[in-house]
Amino acid sequence: MTDKMPNEIGGANLVCYLIPDSRHKKTGNTKHWVDGQLLEEIFGLAICNYENSNGFYLFYCDKNWETITDTFHDTVEDAKDQAEFEFSNTISTWTDKA
């Protein structure tokens, strides 16, 4: 696990992040499949954007903040709403990039 948050994840600039804890329960509203396997666990969520891009990615990351899978959204708020759809109680627990 990295000791501090990276400024970039997958080449995209970090906007904010969240490490799910006991407050955040999977809602069961979605399922992510990676290489034919159901993604069961993630370490963290990060909202990032690529330079010269008009959208934001919600990255599902491992303990090294490497991207496992992602979803694309028009706004940061849309990405946060998606995270809330998948994990309860996330809306107020995001940490902005320092």
C-alpha cells in the first residue's frame, strides 16, 4: 500500500478519493467484471480526469492505487452519485486532493 495518495492514477489527475470503511456498504446495485471474474473487493475509489478531457472517471483501485476498473461521468457530481449508487454513505466522505 502506498503511504500517500498519488497525484495521478492511470495517467489521470486525481480530484478526490475515498477509502471505503464500515460506513460504506455495497448496495448490490451493480456488479463489475474484470477478465471474466466478478470484482469482489476494492481498496479505494478515486475520481480523476485526463488533461484536455471533458469528463471524469470513477476509478476502482487496489491497495497500490492501480486502476482495476472504471466508469466515465460528465461531472464530478455524477461520479460521486455513481459511487453512492454502489456504496452507501459515500456522498459526504470524499477527500479532496491536497
